[in-house]
Amino acid sequence: MYEVAQAGLIAASYRDILPFPVILPETVNEAVAAMADAEAPVPYAGGTDLCGAVREGKPVGTLVWLKRLDELRGVRMEGGTLSIGALTTHAEGAASDAAGAVPGLPDAWSKLGKIRIRLSGTAGGNLMARHTRYEMSILLTALGGAAQFASAEGEADLSPGEIWDRAEPARALLTRLSIPLAADLRLDYDRTLRPLMTQALALWTDGAGGAQGRAVIATENLRPVALDLDLTGNDAKAISAAAYDALPDDFADPASGNEWLHRAGAAVLARQLVRQGAARA
């Protein structure tokens, strides 16, 4: 929420927005230059988050209109990596054949937001909004993905956790998301308890042929937390209980609490493991 000093108890509207310049770059290099030189630049892609933030009082010094940057759209394979353009909408990503390289990803992506949001909202915008209720961070964390930034200082790759910590270079532009395609990588996303919690499970095989897994839990109010799984056993409940022993004690949503999340998350995880054939019930 952004505070508008002059609004008092009256909700701000679009009439309260002061005029601001708009820059329409044609290339990523032009966009990066605009971000570096413009006064208080604000990148604009789908606008689903920014429009609401502006109504809450977020100031816009200079709007950097990104919609002409087709090079930042689409999902494609790059060697052993799934590369997702920051301007790819949720609808485009869910319908992409390339996204199917990670079984379960298109289905999970298709569930983000309502249809209006899926048609306009972008993968990059969802991530950079840093809203706990937004879900791209959960999926990217589970899949071991990273975000690629371009700025006047050069390029940088950040984990979703580093984005939450606002570690990206100053005035940087998010360009792509990358997911390393480990052997047999697959995703299971469970939203049945949303808004109290959602959980993503990623499974893959390491170079030695061993089964690996990671669960990521998040709530409407808490940023995602990753739990590494020990899959050497075959009992889903035991694997889940052991994983949740590592859940931080301070991971306590005001709507539920740590104890409930511990029990509910472990139960959901056990169900996911069975659904993916990674353990028995």
C-alpha cells in the first residue's frame, strides 16, 4: 500500500494522478538506457499491478512502456534451460509448447489469477510486484529458477529470494526467467487450501541417478519458504513430516499459525508425493 499524503480518508482515483512523461523504447538496450537516465522510471508491461498501485498513490516519475519489446516475449528452449521472456503473459506461458518441457508447469501457470489477469499480467510483472499473494515466485523457487536483469551496470542473475530482498542492480530491467532442466524435472502445484496456503513440489533426478525434491510453501501474507526433501524412503507421510521439521518457527500466518501450516503443509505434501509417484501413501 502506498500512502497518499493529500488524500486523507478519501480514496485516490485516476484524477489524482499528476502528468508524467512516457518513453517508448524499441529495443532492450533503449529500455535499459531509459531506466538509467529517466527521472524515477517505472517500467510498464501488463499493468495489472501498476494500475492498482498508482490508484493507491504510487508516484510515477517516468513511465517506460515495454510493450514494443517483442524480444522479451515467449517461452523457448536454450540448451538445457527453459527461458521465459519477462513480458510473456500467463495465458501465453500456459499455452506454450515449450513450457511443457517441465510437466506440470503449464497447468500450474494456467491457474494464476482470473482470465483477465492471465491475458494481461506477465511473468516478470508478477515476480517483480513482490506480493506474497502472487504465485510466480513460488513456482520459480520450486524449480530452482533465476531471473535475469539488464542495467547500465551490466547483467545479473538473481534467485527469487534475492528479488524479495531487492538485491537487483539499481534501475535494472528484468528481461527473462530461466529454469535449468534437470533430468525428469516435473512440478506439482497444489492450491486447494488457498488463500491459507499454496504449495509447489518440484521433483527431479540428479547426475548420479538419485531422486531429489523441493517443496515451497507460501501464504497470502508470507513469502515463499523452500524445504528440501529426503526421498530415500518410500513413505510419503514420513518424508513430509521430516521436511516440515525444518519449517521456521516464525513462519506463522496471522490467519492460521505455524502449527496449522506445519500440519496442513505436511498433509498436502504427502498427497503431492503420492500423486507424482514419488512415494507411497
